[in-house]
Amino acid sequence: MPRGGKRPGAGRPRKKPESESTTFTLTQGNYEPLARPGIIILDKAVKKATETITLSASISKYEPYSKLGLGNKFLKAYEEDELIKSCINLIAQFTMAAGFETKVEPETEPKAAELKAYIDQINAQVNLDNIIRIAIINAQIFGKAAFEIVWDKDEPEMLIPLDPTQITPNISEDWRLQGFDYKSEELAYTPEQILYFPYNCLFGDMEGLSAIEPIYDAFETRKMILTEALREATIVLWAGIGIHRLDTSGTDWTKEQIEQIIRQHISQIKPGKHIATTARWDIQIVDLKPNLENLIATLEYLDQAIIANFQVPRFLLGREKEVNRATAYAELEAFIKGPIQEMQRWIKRELEAQWYNRLAEKFFKEKNGVKIRHIWNPIQTSDFIELIRSVARAYDRGQGFLTREEALELLNLTKK
């Protein structure tokens, strides 16, 4: 039997029994937490350099995992390919661009205002904005995203990202979710302990599909062109290829001596450099002409395949040579009303079913039919100000996808 039996969270390093509250000291601006694993959340943080303050802190029930998906090929594609990473990050960025609100239904509920304040306070406490962003990115990479809900009495204290490659929904024979298996531990979590986002889930297994899978071959080919083919072609085009023949006639060199002379000669060869030698070498330069146009055309084709897969406007990725304002409006409008609103609807459904309903039941201590709605604020692409903001995000103070000249051209402005 796996370590820990079938208790919730089994299989993780166990902690020694201790009280729910512990303390640590803060002296002269230096933190000295207790030397053991676990997340420490301060109730109040007061920092003074001249005195020692003892603070109360609560320790999370489970230990977090920070190294997600080690060795996963889709994570590798996201980390190594700037185009794939940019597409996924832009979808997450635009999904969260205008923020969201919560709404209590029915509005006539006597405690509606109090319930909304409670929900908003919990959302802020667990940093739900960032959790949604992480969920969108992880779900597109792995096909799913999962968060462990850590409770402090009757309130969620935090949401900890779990390794998507290690979590599997446990589905019963009658297609009901019984819980989640994690790191080979069967039913390590109950459904109530997990906030789960299966992406593009087409079957009843709740596994989801990675957005990178359809273009993974394109990623590998693109990587080969960028890291090997273009680099090699550039060197060959610049310096050519030399055939070096060593004349060994009339010598009594041994095989080992000849190999040593060749190795020494080759070690001195650098493109564009001259070599002085007394050895008898006959050097012939072969003028090869790598077909760079075909390589670049293939690279552009692969870029287009990746961009089309994510449906991100090319101008946001800096892939358009010329962009006018009318085209930008049309592309941005299609982007917002297409993949972005689809992503928002999916996140909304999962949050209302798994997150807000549970919080409402905790608030009332029973099921009473009151619902919390997740309302996305609209992104007004028809407003020129919104276009400016979109371009500003893409420019990102010179660190983004657009250059200053491209950003000004997109806004139909002249650089002064």
C-alpha cells in the first residue's frame, strides 16, 4: 500500500503532530521561520528594525509542489519556444484584461450584500486573479489545471497549484467523480479539496487535451531550423566548406602520427582565419549555396501553423510586417469574441460550480438555492482607448512583442 494509506493528501511527506498555530520571530528585519516544511501565512506582518516581534501564523495542512511537470514535452515546448509561450500568455492576459465581478442571485436575498462581501474577501485572500491566470496557462500546456484548497476552519486560506501530470480524476462506473488520484495514490483528494480545470474535455474521463499537442511536430521542426539548420547554413554561406587533404607520400608517419596531425590542424581552423603550417596540406574550398529562402519560408509556414492553432492576432506577436488600424480592429475583435470569450465562459462555469457554490454553502451552512455568478467585465475593442491599451500591453515598455515604431504605426501616429 502506498505510504499514508487513503487519507486525503496521502503520499506526501508527513509532518509531525503539532498545534494549528505556531510562532516565529522577526528580528532586525530578518525572518527566522521554524525549520520545517510547510507554508507560513502571517496574520499580521509588522516589520521594525530595532525590536523583536512575535507573530502568530497558521501552517498549511499540505505541502506545496513547486516543480511542475518535470520532463513533460508540452511544458518543454512552452518554455523553449517563444512563439508558443507568447500565444499562451497572451490568451491568459486578455482573458483577465478587464477583470471580473461577482453577483448574488437572487438579488432579493436578505444577506446578498454580506454574502458578496464575503466572497470578494475570499477571492482577494487566495489571489483568485492570479489563480485563474495560472489555470489558463497550465490547462493549455497540460490539458488540465488543479489546485489544492487549503482550509482554515470554515474559510479557504490558499489555493496551491498541483502537478497537472500527476493528478487524475477518479471516475466511478456510473460516470460520477469520486475524487482525485495524485502521485499514484488512489483517491488522495476528495472532490471538495480540489479546484479542477479540464481544458477542451471531449470525453467523460475529465482529462482534457493540451493546446500544444496539435502543433508539437511543428515546434520540433521549428526548433531544429532555428537551432541547427539556420545556424549551420549561415556559417556555410559565410565561410564555405573546406576539403583538406594531407599529402603523406614519401613519409614514414605512423597512423597515430597522421591522426594527431589532422586533429591539430582541424583544431586551428576557424571561419575567416588563416593558418600557417609546414605540413603538406592541399585545401579546396567548396562553394555551397544553402537555400536560405526555402528555410525561411518553411519557418514562416510553421509560425503560421502555431499562430493559427491559438488564434492570436499576428500583430500582437510582432509577426505582421505592415499593420493598419482597420485590420488591427478586425483581428482584435475576432480574437476577443472568439478564443477569449470561449475561455471566459469555460472559467466561469468551473468557478461557479466548484468554487462559488461551496463558498455560499459555507456562508449559509446549508444549501438554500442562492447562487454566485462570475461576471467578466467587457473588453470594448471598438473604443480607441482599448486599442491603445492593447498596443501598450504588446509593447510593454520595450520588452514586449511590438517595437516602438510598430506600435506607433498601429495607432496611426507619427514618431516625433
